[in-house]
Amino acid sequence: MAAALAAGLVATCGWRGAGAQEQPRAASGCSGETLAAGTVSRVLDGRTFVLEDGREVRLAGIEVPPLPQPLEKSPAPGGAAAHDALAALLDGAQITLKQAEPQKIDRYGRVIAYAIAMRDGADHAVQSELLAHGHARVAARVGSRGCAMELLRSEALARKAKLGLWGSSYYDLLNADNPAGMLAEQGRFVLVEGKVLSVRESGATIYVNFGRRWIEDFTVTILKRNERNFTAAGLEPKTLAGRHIRVRGWIEERGGPLIEAARPEQIEFADRE
């Protein structure tokens, strides 16, 4: 697999990175088996590029806005900036792809990987760079808890400085106390903050409740079969009651707004910041 994936690449603009902070180094928690090494032929969007042999690579662990489409009336802001940032970051660098998931190829035939760019004699983690400059958000699924913590730290730097996406109200954190406003964002990947009122179990599901009216208020669900993963990550569900947390995921409507948390990296203790 690694030999078949190895390729050289060429992008078109130089990375200079917006923002004054030091560039993140390669994240040690985000490295697995080496899948490929080389350069890039072209960048498709803020998290997707193509190797010279024609293989498509999708950056694991991050969400970026899509590129605006022709005639689209209200595109999500930041898609073009993310594309340009990735193209600049990969330009002239030697790229190493590291395995992120047990399944190396997704159903569309894309290689799913962490990427490390070698420039100026140092390795730099591509995902962390994009996050630290506000061009991406940490996804709901990251390969490991250690990697997730490193990526979340990079995201937090950009959010605090209001860089990139975080300078737009479109990406403001949603308030769990405003379920009606959250329902207006149904189908979007969002970050929500609020205080957990209670944690209840029913059948195969754990309900993390942010209000008393389950048919109206915001809820996070965790399947019982995933509970041990949250506990191992220091997020035992029953201990979340009374805590101020931040949750990331896609807004659904099941009576009130809901996010299904399948992975512990979707939940952070906001009251620790």
C-alpha cells in the first residue's frame, strides 16, 4: 500500500501563514503507519488534494467549509481561504501521509490521512497548521484521543484570536439555552456550549440534557455501547451533570435540537478554559 501510494507533488503558491503565532510542529499524537511520501499535483479544496499518480487524499480529523459554487446565493464563508491556505502550505514541501483510521481508503477511493509537510528543515502538521490559522475546525471523528487533544489545542488558539473562520459570526459557538436558534442550523456542523442539567439513561441510549423539556430543549445522545470509550477518555457520561461543556457535531431535530456524540473528542469541558 505505501509503495503504491508514494508520489511526488507540485502546488502553486508559497505558505506564509496568517497570524503572528509560531507554526505548530508535527503532532506526535497524530501519526500512524506511513502511507506515502512526495509532493502534490493539485489542491481540490481546503482538505483535499491529488497526488501525481492521480490518487486523491482527504485530510483526516478536520472540517473545512466547501468551496462556493456557481450561482450559490449564500455560501458558507471561508471555503476559498481554506483552499488557498492548504495550497500554500503544501507548495514546495515534501509531504508524508500517516494512517489515521484502520480503513486507509474511504468509500470514494480517497486516502484518509494525517499529513506532515517538511519545510525549512522541520516537520509541520498540516491539520494543526490549518486549525491554528482558523481555516478549519476539529471534526467529530479523530483517529485517537491524543491526536484529538493536540488538534483541539490548535483550534482553541485560533478561536481565542478570532482568526479565519472564527472572525465570522457564521461560526459563532451556539448557546445550548437557545434551542429555537439551534434548530435553524439543522444539518450544519456546529459547536455548542452550555451547562448540562441532567444525565439519564433509557434503553440503549444515554441522554445528556441541557433543559427540562426534552421535546424542546437541546440534548446530546451517547449510545451505551460507546460509553466505555468516553469513560476511558475521562468523560464518564454520568459525571457531566452540572458541568459546562462544548459539543461538536451535526444538528438534528428529534423534538428539540440534538447532537449524537459517537466519539469522546466531540465533548470538551469548557469550564476548564
